[in-house]
Amino acid sequence: AGTAMDSLFWCMGAQGSTYPLNGFVANQASPISAATLLTERTDFKLHRLGAIKDSVGKDWPALCSTYRSSILPKSRYRYQLVNTLPDAKRCQPFGRSVITWEAGHTYPGDGDNFGFMIWRKRNCCFL
């Protein structure tokens, strides 16, 4: 409800398709929507390259060790707009539509340069 599904790796929820990974956005609804899609695609690409290790599991062997995941677990990620006009009050999950919060976060006529802080859920153990 309002977020992307992990099993649909080729879809970034309300933002659009995961592919192509070259930076092209086919249907740019708004500058923030396009920037969000490119941010999510970048994280997807880093997972595909094996650059990000993840820790997921229900029991201690999987929970306490990290592994390379080629599929982005979208449910474990959130992003927060930090510039040009920051949104410090909340983090948005990957795949959620930006239409509910994008108003007032762009300068008129200028500035489709956005920065996002990416938050990732990590499972940690202390043995």
C-alpha cells in the first residue's frame, strides 16, 4: 500500500520502470519524481554490481552476517530530500508517489538539482 514490492524488481512503484539504467526518464511527471526515480535506479544498480552488502534473515546465521544481494530490497530503503528545499520532517519509502509531498520543494523555473539522503534498514547483532 503506497510502496514498491520487492518481488517486482523491474518496477520502482509510482516512479516508473527500473530500466533503462542509463539515466533516461521516459515520462517525467515532475522534476522531483524524475530525481527520485534516478535515485532509486542508482541504488538498484549498486546492488546489481554487488557494491552493497545486506543483512536480512529471521535467524542468527543470516541475520548476523552480510551478503551481496543482486536484487534491491526496496522495502528496506527510505529516502529524504536534503536539497534544494529540504524535507526534514519525514522519509519516504522507495516506490511511493511524490505527489503528496512534492509541492513547495522546487524553485520556480529553476532547479531540478535535488539531493537525497538514503536510509537503509540494517540488522545488527551483538553476540
